[in-house]
Amino acid sequence: MALTQVSRRDPWPRLRDVNHEPTEVVYRRLAKLLALVTRWVGARDWRATEKVPKQGGVLVVVNHTSDFDPIAVGLYLIYGAGRWVRYLGKVQIFKAPGLGWLARSCGQIPVDRHSERAKDSLAAAKAALSAGKLVGIYPEGTKGQDPDHWPMKGRTGAARLALESDVPVIPIGQWGTREFMPPGKRGFPFVFSRHHVFRIIAGDPIEFEDLRSQPLTKEVLEEATRRIIDAITSQVAVLRGEPVPTRRWDPELKRHVPIEDR
């Protein structure tokens, strides 16, 4: 599995050479700007970009460790896989001055996680998938809380979207963003270093055919969620060069729980 880029001195490809998918003008200009900036704050270790389908509706599921994740993974998808990602993001982003306009102008999808309107975001995501777009979602629902920084127990929204949409579901693991933009850091949010590397890898599509033929019960959704988190964890283990853990952080219990007991 070859690396796409590692050195920050390596030139980024021209966007028009690697991405031929139509998108909003604002999104295209923002991607070029973010690529220019990201080149100087960290190196890239991009793997298996070919596993992301080049066309048609695709759902990508990603582990969440830092507020920089959408940028790092977004550039991997835009420049590496040639796809424009439509993230499901918390509604507070869309209410923020400037940032909200930017998110709407780039076709991102707001999620009001603690209200009945959360269903509207899933409907919007399903519509985007039906229209042949690539949608990105963080199945943990928030930044990970595991002290060891592995993916934690997921919420069922990503599973519901996966089972209700007949599209490939691609797990993506990422590692390295939390060192550059640590969660909860006070004051200036970034940590500059010559050693930052944003490592990202895509896995094979997650198998759901046996579940899609069943009613969406709590048990089915939980099984689909477990498959999603398992698949992401396997990719993170590759990037970390460590074995897959046998225990997973449960944010409700605030402790690790054996994975086989779920």
C-alpha cells in the first residue's frame, strides 16, 4: 500500500488535474486555499485513495479526534480521491457569523443533534447521496473521548443513513490531527511543529446487505453501528501501527467495555 505523499515539500497536484466533479465556486476556492495552508503546517500520509468510488453516491464514515479533521480528511477526499465531501456538521457551525455562510455556500449539511430537526439532516444527506454526491459523517457523534484516542462507541445516525441508502459505505481512519489542533486547548488552538503528519487511509466498503433486508430495529441499528466503528478502528490501527484494541470506550458509562460484550 503505497503512500501518496509524505514530505510537506512535495508539491500538491493541481486541483483541476485530480478532481473533475462539479461543485460550488466558493467550495473550489476554499479547497485551494486550505491546501496551500495545510502544506505548511503538516506533511501528508495519504493511503488507499483508490478505495473511494470516483462517482455516484458514497457515504464515508470517519473517526473524530479534532476540529481539524474536516479539513484534513476533506483535502484527502478532494485532492486524493477526486470527490467533494458534504459533511453533516453541528448546527452551531451554521449559526456562526462568516463560518455559517461558508458552510452553506459549500453545500454542507447542518445537524441539530438535540431536537426533532435532526431527522431533517438525515433526509438532506439521503437526498445528497441519491443525487450522486459523497457525504461524510462522524458516527461517534462528537469528538472521541477515549483516553487512548481510539474510536469510541458510536451513535446510530450513521447506521440508519447507511441502511436506508443503497450506496457504498467507506470507512476512513485518520491520525495526527489532534497533535496539531488538540481538543480543548485554551487560547491559540494550534500547535506548530516540524513533525506533524496527517495520516489518512480508506478501507473496503462495509458489508450491510444482510441488514438492509431487515426492519430497522434497535438491534439492527446497533449491529450496523458496531460494524462501522469496527471498520474505522481497523483503519486507525493500520495508521498507528498497533493491534486493534479489545475494549472500546463507552461515553455513557465513561469507561472501556469489552467489544465482544456489545
